[in-house]
Amino acid sequence: MQLAADIQSTSAAPTWERIGKLAAIAVIRTALNYFLSREMKDDQAAEEPALHGRATVPDAPERLSHGR
């Protein structure tokens, strides 16, 4: 929504400086949204085993019983 407001304000009085700033804002917001979405998917995938009752411990050394 904020990007739409920026586009509207730029279209009212377009200058090359405003268009450049708008382009930079759009690129930054797109990158942030991409990485945030990816991070949320990774977190959700990490939580899924716990939701199904299969808690896992990554990189945990295997325990040897040695007859105990």
C-alpha cells in the first residue's frame, strides 16, 4: 500500500530524481519482502516436525548405550 502511495505522489509531479527514489524504494521493498517470506517459510518448515509430535535435534551426537 505504501508503494502505491509513493507511485501516486511521484505521478503528480514526476522528476527524474523522484522517479529514481521511487525505483530505489521499490527495489528495497521487494528485496525485503522476498527475504522475509523466505525466512518465514524456513521457520514454518522447522516447526512442522514439532507440530506432528516428532521433535528433532539437529546435529546431535548419537548416544551409545554400552549395555546400559
